[in-house]
Amino acid sequence: MIAVDLPYWAQSLLRVLGGTVAVLLPAGTIVYLFLFKMMSFMQSRLGPMEAGPYGSMQLFAEVGKWLQKEDIQPENADKRVFKIAPLVVLVSTFLLVAVVPFGPDAYFTDFEAGIFYALAVSSVSVLGILIAGWSSANKYSLLGGLRAAGQLIAYELPMVLAVIGVVIQAGTMNLNQIVAAQNAGSMFGWDGLGNPYVLTQFVGFVVFMIAIQAELTQAPFDMPIAESELVSGYMTEYSGFRFLIFFIAEFATVGVFTLIASVLFLGGWGVPFAWFGWESLGDVDNWMNVVGPLVMITKMLALSGIVMWVRFSYPRLREDQLQRFAWKVLIPVSVVNIMVTAILKVAF
Amino acid sequence: MSQFLRDYLTVVWFGAIALVLGGLLLGVAALLRPNKPTAQKLIAYESGVDPVGDGWSQSQVRYYIFALLFVIFDIEAVFIFPWATQVERYGAFGLVVMLIFLILLLDGLAYAWKKGVLRWV
């Protein structure tokens, strides 16, 4: 459907550039809009105001500052592994964004089992966090790394199980077709809104949002970082730009996870197809490739706003409360959700 | 090359650009940053108190049990996914079979719960 026919290398180049934008733009937006400004307003202060209008250039000032920071590697650390760890986390973020569709033809990859791939590579970042914790030769780091591993393991399951509900409803694991299934669908014969799964899979949506909150180690699930007890958890020994890579990767992953959540539950890049008389994915007009990314970013900002709002509002859970919540509440609820979804799907 | 393999090649490019970007930024930082290590700076940071012992230790056995539980549930999820894409084709028969499977799964969780494995402390 794309009018121009590009050679393979040019397509790859475009994809890679687009992927870099898709990682860095949400990260920057989330940090400025929510971490700097929303958090400040919620705490009755102004936040950064000096660099640029309303402090909007603060991010560049921060990067400039971190570039000049000394890179300290503790004597006892396992130096080579210590240096690799932030890059592993960054790579996992980039691998994750590769699967997100931004329009009918504006996607990086079109896997048949797209959501399966996303769930698989999302656990790569745990490896980075674990090796960061272990190689630092610091008790706080080790504790933080272990907590992160225990937590990410526990909340991976509700996330996977919540996604199964969506897959049952859509009947496909391809993310573009999940988007199409939602926008071409109808609720009780009314198609003015399509069938966004946030309404018909509400339990799954809530479980998924809680699980990604924990996967992203945002408060109230920030036991691995827990600055009042563990200094900075697995990042304690990192300074200078290596720390900033962890930081960028953290917020970029917030962006990517909420992008995936908006694909699964909010209808992704699409608008309800009935508005323009489209029937299926093939009918979608070409201009959706331009409007689609904007729709995606709007939905991403709404969802990451919720993630950050919860982060700034709730106190930290204790480690045993956190594990109990995952194993005894979220996992049974999401398994029951799968059963109910499947029964309704077969019955109707 | 088939579309399937090309998609995976794109994934490889994405991994590569992450490494290039990270390496580039670290390279620029290496040119700009000072480097004055002192013995005090290189000690493990424990809020200003000199560290006692080293930072390595054995982990609690409960991590192992939780890891085992995770592996069990994660593999079950791999079995559920293919059925989930074809729920309508398998119809009532597939539904009953999968419900039995899921109830067995919950039964396993209930057993672990009753045994006290899910208690963290």
C-alpha cells in the first residue's frame, strides 16, 4: 500500500531511525511531563523552570551534565560485567519497541506471534538488572537485584495471563490484527466505538496495568530501588552516564509497555473503523499511517499518566505483601478471567 | 529472504542500534568526563560507613521455590496461547478440555498455598 518502493537497506534504515525515535521520544516526554512537572505540581512546587520556557530544555541540560560526570567503578566489582549491564537493559527496550505497530503499514516487524515475542523479550531486562546487582560487589546492589528478580518473576505471570484474555477475544497474536479486531468490532451490535478491550476485558486490563507497574518497578512496587532502605538498589554503584542509561531505559520501557497496553486494550493506532466506513485492515486509508502514530502517542500518554499518577500517590509495598498480592490475588483472578472469557466466547 | 526472516533481521538491527547508541553516548562521555580515582572513591558505597565483609552472599532458598513455581506457570501459559488463538474452531470440546487444564493449574496453586510455600517470610 505504500506508494514508494524502497530497497531493503533503506527500509531497514528508516525502521531503525523510527525505532530510536519511538524509544527516546516517549522517554523524554514522560520524564519531562510527568516526572518533572506533574510530580512537582502534585507536591506544590514548580519543578524545573530555568532551562527554556517552563524548563522544557531541562532534559538536554541533564544529559549535558551527566556526560561530564566521572565514571566510578568500585574496586571489587566484576568490571566487564558491570559495564555491560546498562547496555543489556537498553537493548531489551529496543527489542521490545520493534514489535509495536504505529499504523496499518507503519510497523517495524509484523510477527504472527507478536505479543508472544513482546512477552518473551520483556524479561531480558531482568537479566541486565540481575547482573548489575551481582557484579557491583555491594550489599545494597545485591539485595536490590535479588528483589528485582523475585518481583519481576512474580508479576510476569499475571501479565502473561492477562494477555491471554485479549488473545482469546481477538483470535490472533499479531498486534496489527489485534488493533483491527478492536476497531472493526462492535459491542452488542453497536459499532460507534468499535470494541476496545478496556471495556470488554476490564479485569484483564486492570491486572495488566498492575503487572506492568510492577514490571517497571514504579512505586508502589519499587522494592528493588527502595531509596530509603537500599540507597538505590541495583543502581547504587553506577555513576555518570552508565547510570543515565539505566534511567533512560527505565522511562523508555514505561513508554513501550504503555504503548503495548494501548495496542492490547485501547485499540492501538486505530480509530473505530465504522467512523470512516472501513470493514477490515485492508480498507484502512493511507493517511492512517500518519495519524496512527499521533493516536498511539495520545493513548500512550494517557496510560503512562495513570502509571505515574499511581507512582506518585501510593506508599511502597513490603516485599512479602508484594509477593502475596501477585501469587494469591492477581494470578487466581487472571486464570478465572481466562475461563470466563473463553466460556463467553464459545457461548456467544 | 522470506518476510518471516526479514522481521527477525529487523530485530537484530534494533539490538545493534541500541548497542551503537549506548556505545556512542558512553564514548562521548569518556572524552568529556574527568578521571581521578582515589582509594576512598573505589570502596563500595554503603552510605558513608566502611563496608564490612564483601558484597557476595548466598541467596535464600525461597527464591528457588518461587522460580520453580514461575517456570511451571510460564510453561502452562505456552500451552494456553495456541488454544487461545483458535477458541472458536475447537468450540465446546476444546473449552471443556482447557477448563479442566486450568482447574488443575489452580489446584496446583492452591496446594502450594496450603503447603505455605507462597508465604514470603
